[in-house]
Amino acid sequence: MSSEESAILEYAYTRTLTLMASFIKQMAITYGVSIRPTSLRYAVLAYGAFKFPSTKPDDLSEEYVRKAQHELLRRVGKPACLRDFDVFAAMILAWICIYKGRTETSIIHAGGCLTMLRLLLRDNNRRLTDILTIFSPLVVDNLTSIFNMAGQDFPIRTTPLNFTHRYLYYELLCQTGSPKDAWQPAEIEATYNTIRGAIGVVFQALGRVTLSESLSEKADHTPMIRYIIRKLDDDGFTRLLKTLESRIRTDETDEPESQLIRYLSLGHLSLNILLTIFKHQTILQGIDGHDTAFLGARLQASIHEAGRPRPELNHYRDMFYASAALCSIIVRPSRPYECMNHHLNIVTFSDMGCC
């Protein structure tokens, strides 16, 4: 391994706050600090190089993306040689591409990742590794998000993931998440990021569908409706959210945790509003609907009650500002498409799984 690669890996392990940064550290624990498997090492290097302090970080990242692709294509030609780390490598490449706005390329990586995952899960002749057992739900969650951001349904029918699956991998991610004071207990992290990730996906779709409809093109709302319903109908998620909300009513929380739980409620209400909007024939009809206006008034009141993020909750500000942007879209007396896109663009989700 070259000195440049060593420096990039070291930089990758210093990345903080995001789920992917914590996941990369889990890869180092399992496969060694140098990431022994070639396909995964190149994928991690592509991730690390993406924001590496160099003159041309994007070119450097693309170089490692190409090397990872080459290694994966070589291994896919020999299915018996495929291993869990190849699945993780393809997932990382898919997220890097979606983060860079290269949706079509991301879908290709996601499709390859899904094919490899299915092959490993169905092969009765080899025992699943512990790390694939724990993190395969994370892979499926990420692939589902990628396909839905591209306006596509998840390409195969699977048993829906429940909140228990997510909680298990969040327990590990919380152990390697840094800085420690920016990470909540696994139950809160899992709940927050389930909602946050879903809102990020739906906002991406809302912008894409809005653009299509502004050009008088018909857009299919069905994939996004199904996606939101699957998130909202998860019994484990709903029960835990209600349990967390009950802590506020019984004064079992300190002030920062109380505000964070209120942000969870904001996100849950925002998802219900987005579902209501997508159920209409067009996005603008959904925004103008009486049912949306009623929920929007509730959202506005809840935003005022929750308040702006306290300094110690700065890492959890996305939910507040996403809800505020959605509220602005709903309550404005005039709602041209340009105004909608402005509010969508000011919300940035720094890590819907990736960077």
C-alpha cells in the first residue's frame, strides 16, 4: 500500500458524525486497519479521497472508484469467490455516486450490490459471516433509499425490515461513532436516522417530481407513497417513538433530550404531510389540499414549541430545518414551483448514509 493510500485511509478514519464514517470504522475492526480485501479497500479509499485535503480530491476519489469497479467486475465473473466485503464495497460506491448526483451510475452499483447480496444470502453452502448478518439490513435500507430517490421501486420483493433489524446495527455504529458527545443512545439514533433518512429521500423525490410536473410531464407518485407507508407502518418504530414521546410528558428527560424527542415528532408529522401531498394527483394540488393545510398548521405550532436547536444538538439540526422548509412551502399564500425548489434546496442532508 502506497504512502498516499495510507494517508487517505487515516483521513477516512478521522471522519466524524456520519453513519458512513462510523461504518468505515467497523470495516477497519473486521478487516484490519489497512482493509485487506482489495475491492473494499479501494471503495473506502474512494470515500476517504472524496474530501481528502488535496488539490483535486474529486479526481482522486474517481480514480479509486474505477479501481474498485474493476476489482468488483473481476470478482463478479467468479461468483464462488464473492464475499461479504464485496457487498459492502458496492454499497459504498453506490452512495458516493448518489452523493455526487450521478443517479444512473449509483443505480448500477446498487443493482450489482443487490445481486451479490442475494447470491450470498441464498447460498446454503456457505455460512453467513456475523458482520453480513448484522449489516445486511443496513445494505437493504441504503439500496431502498437509492432506488426510491431515483423514482424506482425496490426491484425485488423482500420481507420488510423492521425496526429491530435497524436497532441491532445501530448498537454497533454507536460504539464507533465519533465524537462521542455527538451520538445519542442506540434507540434514539436509530429512531432519528430512520425518520431523517426517509425525509431526505422524500425531499429528493419531491424536488424531482416537482420539476417534472412544472414541465407538464406526468410523474408517478406510487413508489414514493409505498416508501413512506412502509416507514410509517413499522410497528417497532411506532412503539418506540411513542415511548420516547411519553418521556416528555412524564418529565423523565433533560432539556436537550426533550428537544431532540420533539424533533422526532416533527419528523414523523412531516412524513405524514409528505404522504398526504404525494397522494394527490399533482404536488401542487397536494400542497393546496385542505388536509395538508390542517396538518401544516399542526406542524407550524410544533416547530414553535420545539424551538431552534440548542448548541449541544447542532448535529441534529437537519430535522428542524427540514420541517421548517416543508412548513414554509405549505403556508405561503403563493406557491410557484420556483419557490418550492428554493425551500427544498436550502435543506442539506449531510449524510443520508454516506459522506
